[in-house]
Amino acid sequence: MTEQGNRAMGDQDEVNGHQLSGMKPRTATAQRRTWAGPMAIALAVVAAAVVLVGGVYLALMRVPAAPPRTQQIGSVRVTFGTDPRVPWTGPAELSVSIVDGRGTPVTDAAVTLTYDMETDSIGRRMAGMGAPARMAAHLDGPGRYVAPVTFTMAGQWRVRVAIARGGRQEGQGEFLVTVR
């Protein structure tokens, strides 16, 4: 075999004075710089920051609570409230403070609270929602009556307050509670 035949058989080659041992020569390619990777990372960082800031904002945001609501029911003035002021789904406490016409706390009242959830925008209840819950409030302080309740879901709840004194009905009032 000739020298050229040996080269064709895979022996060491020499190209332009450089020896090659069975490897293909490298071709120079221009590296293409792409921004896809850094852009994806930047977008992920910005999205994470937005989620973090939004979460902190929502956690620290103080929901403006409705001021205590007051109504005249019969001969007494009733102020209604909740604890917490803006209740969440679960246990809460309803409070009713009662004073007479002279501003004296009423301590001899029988207070019954009936509460249920409104189910549409005009206050109608859907069939099958069950009977409203009924609770007798107990005297907690001068003229202040409280009752523990459980709000089973978020939304608008209607609380009816019935007051009786000396065996006769004073009347009823209705208050709305927004549960978060």
C-alpha cells in the first residue's frame, strides 16, 4: 500500500502541519447570545416579588370594619356588634348593648338572636338552606348581652334581634354582618 492509502485507512493525518488522530477538525462557529434564559429568570423573580408583596399587603391590610350599628327597638336603643369586628368563617361572638330612653343600661331584658345567611343580592333565601339558627344571649355586663355563634361560610348574614322585658315584647331589629 502506498502512503496515501495508509492515510485513507485511518492512520494519523497531518493537515497544514497539525497532526490529527482520528478526530474531525473543529469548525469555528460564532456563539449566538440569547436573552431567553436571563429574561425567563428575570420574569420569575419579578413574579415572585409581586406574589410576595401582594401576600404581605393582604396579610397586613386592615379591613375597614363597619361601625357598631344602632337601632331603636321599642322603648330601648340597641347597639349591635361582632367580635371580631370583621368576622371570618367560624366561631364569633355577637353582642347587643341596650339602653333605655334615659341612657341607663338595661339589665332585665330577654334577648334572642336569630341568624341566617342571605343567598342572593336582594336578600332571599334559597329553598333547602335550613332553618335559621336561634340563640339566647346572656348578660355579660351592664346592658351588654352576648351570644357565641358559628358562621359556616363567607358572605352576608342577617341577624334578627328580639327583645322582651317584663314578659312583653319590646320589638325586633335586623342587622347585617359580612363574614369574610
